[in-house]
Amino acid sequence: MPTYIILLGPPGCGKGTQAKRLVDLTGIPQVSTGDLFRAMKTMDTPLAREIQAMMARGELIPDATTVSMLADRLEESDCRENGALLDGFPRTIPQAEALDDLLAESGQRVSKVLYLDITEEEAVRRVSGRRSCPTCGRIYHVAFDPPKVAERCDDDGAVLSQRADDQPDVVSERYQLYLEKTAPLADFYRERGILVEISAMRPVDEITPEMVAAIQG
Ligand code: AMP
């Protein structure tokens, strides 16, 4: 049976880091709309260019574009078989409603929403030190989880990069958007009785087992 889990929380709460670990521990694929949009960087179409510009400003991509890209991804065989760990989607109430409709078409629904909360100060601190490997996607932090050799990926030696939208002023903008558009989703899912709140102001290793238990519980 496919299982659909939503990872909810502000930028820098650890959704992406935890999702990568949970893939191995649960066998459910990670579906990150941010990663899917970033992968469009190499596409030279007016829509792809517009998306990159909106992302660099920290804005949300319109719901219709985002939902249609997600729907295509959920159609792929790994998701049809195992479901998805949704990382960065939904980010608005209309996206959550669209997700319900999409899953209902195949008799499925969201089973749990894992809500990782952190303060704005912590979000800015984590996100501004974040670096990632452009080749394998592994995520580092310059202070809390640095690579063995400065600015190089431990796994493949590629030069690490910083996301354009991880600059401090853009991070603040993204956090405000999160409060306005995405945070209301916590109540949306709490009312449905599927929200699991997990404090993310703790080391990564402490959080992972709690998430696994919540998914399997
Ligand atoms: P993330 O990697 O989840 O932080 O997403 C990076 C950026 O991609 C966001 O700041 C948005 O510009 C865009 N994005 C990702 N997911 C969504 C979504 N569900 N709705 C709208 N925009 C999104």
C-alpha cells in the first residue's frame, strides 16, 4: 500500500535532511517540489526562467504550476507503489485541497503530517550556513555539519554550492511567506487528527527515530 506523508515546517527546519534519511529507513520516496523546480534550472524555456527568477526572490510558484508538476511526479511508478514523503508540498491551503483530490482519484489519502517547528532566528541561522552538493544532493552546514574538506562533498568531491534563496534577506522573506501561507496548514491537518508535532530545535539524530515511529505508528 502506498503511504503519503507530509513533512511540514519553516525553511531550515530539516525537512530535506530528514526526508533523505527517511527514504532509506521507510522505503518511501522523497518528493521535494523545491528540488523538482531547481532541476528545471537547465531548461531554457520562458516558464523555466520565470520559475528560477521567482525562486531566487523567495516567492512561491503559482499553485496551478506546482500542483501539475507534483501530479506528474506522483504518477511515476516508485510513488504509485510506495507513496511519497512530501517535502515542501503543500505550501498553501489550495495546494492541500488539490492534493486531497489527486490522491482521492486512486482511493488514497494523506496518512500523517509531521510538523517540524523552529523559531525564525534558528531558521535564518541554519539556512544561511546551508550548503549542498550539486551532484548527489547531500546537505551540509558550515558550522554544524561541515564536510571533511572545506567546501567539498565527502561522498564525491564536488564543490558545494549555496542556494540563491538562502541569502539572509531572502530567508526572512521566505519565513514571512511561510507564516502567512503555509503555517495555517498545521490547523488544517490538526483538525483532521493526523498532525504529529515534533520539536526540531534538537540534533538531527534525535529527531529521525521519532519521525520513523510516527510514520509507522
Ligand atoms: P524548498 O526547497 O522547499 O525550500 O523550495 C525552494 C523554492 O521552490 C521555494 O521558495 C519556492 O519558490 C519554490 N517552491 C517549492 N515548493 C513549492 C510549493 N509547494 N509551492 C510553491 N512554490 C514552491
